[in-house]
Amino acid sequence: MPRYPHFDIEKVETLRDALYERIRGRAGHSLAVEGFVQSILELLPGGATYGTVFESISYLIIRPPTDRELWELSWRLAGNLPALRKGIPVRPWCNRESNGWMPLQIVRAVRTVCPYPPGTGKIRWDGYRYWFRVLAGPACPELLSWVWPHHVTRAVARKLGYTAPFRKYPFTSGAQLVLLRFLGEVGGAEDARNLYPVVCPPAMLKWNRDNVIRRRLHIDPCPNGWTHPCQKCAVGYLECPGAVHRHTYEYRRCPVCGNERAVFDPERPDKLDCWHCAKAPPDIAAGRRSRQCGE
């Protein structure tokens, strides 16, 4: 079995949070470079030099950094400590760089049309578009996205901690992959669209089950005492680790279907249709009818 790089995600997150707390007050202000670099070096474990850190933050000198840029910088430095110790600056990632195995976490899933290979004249509607956060490595903390058809989500789910439907951790929906962690080979845009297969070391598999899957399948009780499936819950995972979307859904009138108390996902602020309208977009419905008619 090939060897894969080891990442201690908990240590990365702890160092990221400490760095961000130290530098977040610089948002919106021109940087005093020497003091800024020294404040970072004070928190980094030994091995990184002033010059390496300076090269890593030099892109922020031209204008006052935003709070988001400082958050991403903190995560990038924390997730690339081995490179800093070797004297390699870590700058914002460009997807033209060489491939590498990096830890990823699925942070969002949306059902979508997933086409067959060109020339077949067919479509399938059982795909999901996933968004993946890079937790460490050169691409940290980029957000990547690509589509997996449902047969791929089933195969990936088995690797990440789920089981067959009749066993202890049954997998029933592509949305259940949200929040799970694994190793993926990240490279150029062409690779990113086709990321598969994936690797889930034993430590990540245990983390997935202990922190996400057991709560999502009600093996660990729901904190609200509810019994409905987590993928049908309005609560977001910022409030409950069993949820399959980030923010808790909001209720208001839908201008598309006219429902006075329709459900809206705050992650889709540009969309006018509610959650129920979005579940069956016209292209998916049309594809279903064509296939049923044998066309």
C-alpha cells in the first residue's frame, strides 16, 4: 500500500485560531511589516525564519488586508508548517501547481445534473456538486468544487465511514457526505473536476464516524430530541454537527411558488426560488420525463 502524507488537522486548527487571534486586529490597516512578521514568528513552532514568513505575507503589503485575507493567511501558515521549516514560502495557491495529496473536508452538497460522456445523447439527474475545503497543504485553505454522479458518491461513502444500508452506518443520500474528511490528490483544474478515488486513513475514518456519522444517523442522540433524518433538517452545521448544510434555513415568501412560509438557504442569496423549488429544477424534471418516455 502506498504511503500518504500525515496531517494533524487538530494541531493545524489550533495554530490557525491562535494566529488569527494575534493578527485579526490588523484588518483594514496598513501593515508595519517587521512587527507583523515578528508577531507571527512568536506563535510558529521553531524552524521558520523571518525571511520565509516575510515572503509568505509579502502580497499583503500593497494595501490594507481584509479580515478574510488574514483568516486565510493564518490557515495557510498553520497548514504548511513543514514547508516553512524548510525555508519554502507559502503564498496563495495557484491550481497550475503540481499535484499532491491533501486533506479535504466536504462543506456543501447540491443535487445537480450529471451528464453522461459526450455523444451518448443521455443525461442523468442523480449527481451532486460538492464543495471541498483544503484543510492543509499547498492549496490550503482553498475551496474546490466538482461533480460526482451517484454511483461515485456511494463508493466514496463506503471509504469515508458509511456502510451498506442494512449495516450499522447506512448511506442513503449524497448530502450525507457533508463534513466528512479524507485525503484527495489536488492539482490542476482538469484533475479537480475528476477527483476520484479518495483515501481515508484510519484516524480520519474514526473522526468521521465519531464526530459526524454517529450523530447524523441518530446513533448518538439528537441534541434537540428530534427523530427525522438529518438531511431533512432545517438546522445548519454551525449549530449541529449532524446537519448537511452550513446555515440554518430561513422562512419567507417564495416569489416562484407563492408559498408564504417557504424555506430558503442563506448560502444561496442570489437565488429567488425556495428550497422546495430548487429540489426539482426544470432541466432535471425534463430529463426524468424524457427517460421515462424512452426518448
